Amino acid sequence: MPLPTPANIDRDQAAWVSWCMSIDQMKREFPNNDQRLAVCHSQFRNRNKRPTEQRAIATTIVKKIEEGYSVSAAVVIAENLA
């Protein structure tokens, strides 16, 4: 299932991330709050990328957080690899 994207949603980043963190799809797919937070922030910043690129970034974020990287480091690494 595609990740939610703010492309057609009129919200600022804080409102988007709050909404993204609360939706059931994201809670199921990213039960770890840090991972979900990182993916939601990344989805906002990368809203114009293709869904496959967004998914690749999200997968890398989760992997890097599991490896012990901080949320911000995981996002930076994932977005630079994309």
C-alpha cells in the first residue's frame, strides 16, 4: 500500500506530521514511534517523489534506526541515498 503523501493536503509540516503519526496505516506499518516520526517527516519533504522512491527512503530510514542511528541521522542518510 502506498505511503500517505501531503501532495493534495493543505497543511503545514507540523500539522501534516501530527496527522501522519495518527493514522492507522502508519501505526500498523511503523509501530515504532521514532521510525514513524522519521518516515512522516520524510514523506512531507519528499512529497513530489514517486511512490517507489518514497518507499525506498522509508525502508532505509527504518533500517538505519534499527541499526542505532538517530532519527535525524537516519532521515539524512536515507534521503541522500535516494
